[in-house]
Amino acid sequence: MVDIATRVYNHKWKIDPIVRSLIDTDFYKLLMCQSVFRNKRDTQVTFSLINRSKSIRLADLIDEGELREQLDHVRSLSLTRGESTWLRGNTFYGKRQMFRPDFMEWFENLRLPPYHLEKIDGQYELTFEGTWPEVMLWEIPALSILMELRSRAVTGDMGRFELQVLYARAMTRVWEKVEKLQPLQGVKIADFGTRRRHSYLWQDWCVQAMTEGLGDSFAGTSNCLIAMKRDMEAVGTNAHELPMVYAALAENDTALRQSPYDVLADWHEEHEGNLRIILPDTYGTKGFLSGAPDWLAGWTGIRIDSGDPATGAETAIKWWTERGEDPTQKLVIFSDGLDTDKIIELHSQFAGRVRTSFGWGTLLTNDFRGLTENNALAPFSIVCKAVEANGRPTVKLSDNPNKAMGPADEVARYKRVFGVGEQVAMDVVV
Amino acid sequence: MVDIATRVYNHKWKIDPIVRSLIDTDFYKLLMCQSVFRNKRDTQVTFSLINRSKSIRLADLIDEGELREQLDHVRSLSLTRGESTWLRGNTFYGKRQMFRPDFMEWFENLRLPPYHLEKIDGQYELTFEGTWPEVMLWEIPALSILMELRSRAVTGDMGRFELQVLYARAMTRVWEKVEKLQPLQGVKIADFGTRRRHSYLWQDWCVQAMTEGLGDSFAGTSNCLIAMKRDMEAVGTNAHELPMVYAALAENDTALRQSPYDVLADWHEEHEGNLRIILPDTYGTKGFLSGAPDWLAGWTGIRIDSGDPATGAETAIKWWTERGEDPTQKLVIFSDGLDTDKIIELHSQFAGRVRTSFGWGTLLTNDFRGLTENNALAPFSIVCKAVEANGRPTVKLSDNPNKAMGPADEVARYKRVFGVGEQVAMDVVV
């Protein structure tokens, strides 16, 4: 029996929106947004989309009109009453009223600022300018729109049956990954896959697979909308954009050297417990840890997001030990390019030595490798970063030079200031 | 948006019927039924369900009330106007009016006769008695009901998500089989999987997978309902029940020895071309072929349904050659326990020497091996056969003693009459 009402309802959409909610974003964006709202509200920033996989010519794949429609749709969104209630009333990391009334009031009135879009050499130049707290909320929707428009461009040519087989295979693959992880005792894995997901519906399915298959080992999702709808934990702490913008704002080399610690000092004042997670790699993990104030060693854990993850964890364990901390009480969160084998390997390698947790991203929510002709749905590496703050360029070094960003002269200056020497280059897959 | 009408509509069903049409059956049953209607209409027969896989205790798995409901539902069915129109008006094997007006009139008025059901030692004893043309039409619905009730018993305990993963895996498996067959030049494969299908919907999906993936290499389905709905060829010729009943009716050993040829003489009169396919193994292929009249060598082909298939085909090629026929013009249909590897092997082995075609059954429409705990959905070997005709027991020898049927003394007599010596026993998987 055809459901005429649903059919007519579906026809009414001018577009099929990819992002239907302002909280279809990573939880840490909201935490950081509140922090920025408190501490650096008037900073003028520019965020820019950067496709590291130049071979994927997004502007050839994705129609500009469709992209504009999707971006315009996001600009029409505001927080719904239910979303606001959830953010105000829900417990996050065991804490009530994580989001303060002044921030919530600002958020409830927020519309995302304009975007600037140009086609250059087969790629889209997509930039956002304005005050930091509003511009920063473009990052995740911009990425997930581009990812999903690419998925739609590829699947648009496929027949109903081909699509069914495609998703059957993708489901089977995800489920086999889940089964591979089931034997791991006490492992904690969260979904960090919003930004480079195949699609919203697909991410939602993957999260359900994790819930069903991993039970207590599934620690939650970084996606607030899914966390709300599925009644699960929203997880995430902070990201490189904080030290990158703080660093760009530094007036001289001394202030620059201090800036990553200023970020965490502001964070320290606001958060406790499992939200006190150090992200040490923005300007080199080694230098960051050796120069860190002692109160930082008292933080709960560390997130390893570039470089060789085992080396990163060993560095942290050594550092904690040197600072008189007990590593077995500390948490190491791995979040860089994870897939099952790497999770299994790291879990067994560090079991008993340190608490571990895994933020599984692209290869959870977008592993369609080999499932289409020409591998047209393989994930690729796209980011949306703060490139300027109050007129100054930002810089990221990271523990992998292939993830470095910024003008060459500034990169050189940062390397000098932070004492970063030779680094090991690693492929960036996703 | 919930489709209330559909939800209410679904609630209205007292049961969810498994067999919803009298033509949800194998095409060859209808061809044979017409032949029986013409030649042996008043023969009294008993058909009986035989579960060769004793370890599957069907009566423990399947509720007797549910089984009766399903069987009762089949007895409430009659040919719809659309089904009748299709049978009368469609072209089968290139021929119009395959079903004659007198047969169609009879069929249009048919309701299936009563069944007799008892539970014995964990199994169901299910028998059907009456005139041959009506009783014989119970075979396929009875088998597909038992198969699907078993599937439902196993899947009934599974969650919505588990089910989705189960079918995703099963779909992936079928599609990988299809892809494995795609490179075969000029292969012809038909769906023969109605009787032991996982479910009706699943068979229908498998047929669509074959259509989509194999194009012209997919020769059609034996299932009339699917053939009608999907606008494809309905295929199949004849089965062991004809020689088994003809043999049981034979008054003496001479008549018995002659009976398999009588069957084909009746068939010869009615059909031509690709419907003239010899099924030689009921009482041993070797003896059947060596004693066959010359006009049989002029038939289009042979179907190999037991014993080693390559040996069977070689025997046929030798026989045709001896009778002055050109084997390259002949058709060998393989239909016993096929799966992709066997199809690929036989296709390459006989390419250029004889035309081949494959009737792919259980491992097309019911390959859920290893997909559930305790392998609870693995296919098993169940048949529904004529066991008596006009009060006399039937006998089947076949080319595999594990497929033999009938009382021991009669089996011995048939072996003597048909000169069947030592046979190679082969496992019967499905």
C-alpha cells in the first residue's frame, strides 16, 4: 500500500537537507564554543575548507548549486526547543548544566554567518569569516555536507538494487568490525565519525551497530543529535583550534610559547574529571610535555591525534612517571586514523599500563573502500580549519609533518619557538 | 511518518501467509499436472513429507497450530483471474496456450484436498491423499511452508538490528556468488529454489539479484508467481514423480521395465523442443539409456539430478554419440546440489562439447550457512514425494543410493528389474 501522504511530503522538499540541526555536530565543538564564548568572544577568525586529497576534484563531482542549497539550509537553522532543553537539562560527563545559561541564550539566538564559496582548479574554496564562536560552528556541517554530497554524487547513478547490495556490503563490513572488537575485555570505543561520515543516516546506523554489538564497550558518540535521539552519551573534549587561535593571537615569541598552556589554563578553570584531556601535539608533543606546568600532569589524560600512536602513549606514560603520577590511573585517548586492527593492537599493548579509550572516526562511519567502481566512495582527507585570527595566520605543526598547516615562514618561526626538530612523516589516509 | 493504514492492514492478518497463490509453485508441477490430468487423471496417490535431515526436529521447532494455519490457508486459495489469464495467455518455452482450455477450467475450480498431520518423534508426518492431479500440487507449498516456518522460528527470537545484519550478510553472499558467475561466457542459469527457499520474499530477492547481475545468463525461474510478477521466463520440465507413479501402476515386471519410457512417450506426444528433456536417473541412468528407444535419443536434452554430475554428462554424451546424435546440439541440465564452484567447474568442463544449463536450487535461495548461532538456518534436506499409487508403494533408486526411497523388498525388485548393480553413495546436503 503506497503511503501517499509520505510520498507527497517527500516531494515537498526543495532539497533533501544533509544537516537538519545545529546540534548535528561534534560535542567538543559546543564545549569549545562555550569556552571561546567566555574567553575570546570577539576574536575575528577565518575558517577555511582544505581538501588534502587533491585527486578528488570536488568541484567536478559536486554541483555548486546543490552545495549552496545545502549551506544555505544550514544558515536557516536555529536551535529547536527540544535541542535547547536537552543541552540545558542533560547530564554530560556526569555533570548537570554543562552549558551555562548565558551561553545557551546566545546559542538559542544564533544563526550561522555567511559563507564565501568559489571554484578554483576543480576544488571548492569555502571560507567563513566572523567572530570565533559563530564561525567555529561551521566546521562540522561544512565537512559533513561536502562528504555527503560526494556520496550522493556517486550513488546518484546507481540503481535501486545496486544500492541495496552496496549498503548490504557496507553493513556487513561494519558488523564484522564490531564482531572483531567484541572479544576485547574492557575496551572503550566512541564514535568520532561525524565530520567525514558517508551520510547522516549511515552514521546513525553505525552508531546503532556499535550499541547493539559492543554494549558497555561502546562509550558514546561525538554527535550531539544522535546522542540526543538515541539517548546515549555525547563525548569529546577539545581540539587543535583552541591552541591554533590562541597562538595566532600571541603578540611575541614568549607569549607564543606560553599560548598552548593558556588554552588549558582556561579549560582547567571550566572543566574537571574526564574533560581534562590534554591534546599535546599542536606544536609537537615532546616540547609541549617537557615545558608543561606541573598542574597539567594532574589532568586525567591525553589524546593522541598524530604521529605514531604507541610512541605518543609511551611518551605520555614516561612524562607522567617523571612527574610522579601513576600512569595506570591515567587515560590515553587514541583518535588518529583508527581501524579495528590498530584498536586491537593498541588495546593489548597498553592494557594494565594505562587506561585507554578510542575515538573511532572515518573508518567507522565511512568505510566504503572497494565497494564501488573505481573506489569512488573511498574516504578522503578533508578538514575545515581556522586559518586566520585577528588578521594573523594560524599554524599547526602536529607530530606528523604531513598534517602541518600555515605559511612557510610562520611554520619555521613556530618550529623555532617550540623547539621542534626532525619529525617522522606518516601518510594521512583519513 | 507512520503509515497508519498499512499498519492497521498488517494487523488484520490472522496469520502472515507463506503461500499466497496456487501458482507460487514450480512451473514443472503445472506441466506435469496437465500431463497427469490428460493421461492418469483418476490415479489415487498418497504424497508424504520426508525430512531426510533427522537432526532437525521440525516438530520441536515449529508450532503445530501455526503449521495447520498455513496449510489451511493454502486450502483456501484458488486461482485468481490474473493468474489464470497469465497461464492461458502467456508464452512458455516459445509456445502459446501451453495449458489447454480443459485443464485450465479444471485448475480454475481447484481447491487443494485435505491433509493429514501427526507429530511423531520430533517430526511431522504430513500426508496428502486423493487423485493425482490435485494431490501433486501440494508438494511445493508443503515444502516451502515447512522451510519458511523453520526460518521464522529461528528469526523470531532475533532483534530488528540482528535481522538487518543477517539479511545484509545473506545479500552480500548472494551477490558475491552472482559476481563469481558473471565472467562465465554463455552460461545459462535458472532459479530452481522454490521448494527449499528461506522464504518467499528472499527467493524473490535472489531472483532479482540474478536478473540484475547476470542479465542474459539468467534463464528464468521455476517459480510461476515470481515469473509472472517479474515478467520473466517460467522454466522446468518434468520430475521423478511421473516415472515413480507410472512404475507403481505397472502390473508386472515387463510393464515395470517399460514404464519410464511410457512416461516419456506421453510427454513426447504433448511437448517438443526444449521441453523434451530426459530425466534418466529414477531407476539408474545407465540402464535407462541403454534400454531407451531410438526416438528418445532425438530429444533435446537430459537432466542430471543425482550421482556425480560430470559422470552423468559423460554418460549422456557417449549415449548420444552411439545413437548417431551430435552432442554439441544437445542440452545437459545440471540440477543436483549446485553452488557456484560446481557450476563454474561443470561449465568449463563441458564448454563446446554439449550445451549446458544449470538449475540452481537451495544454495541459491537458502544459503544462510554460518550466519546464525548454531548454524540454525543452514538448509536441510526435505522432500515431499508420491509414496503410493492406487494402493501400491512407489520406489525411487536414483544414481545415489542415499536418495533411494521405497520398501526394501520393492527396492530389491526394482533393482533386479532395472539391472541396477553397485552404486556410489554421495552425501545429500540439500
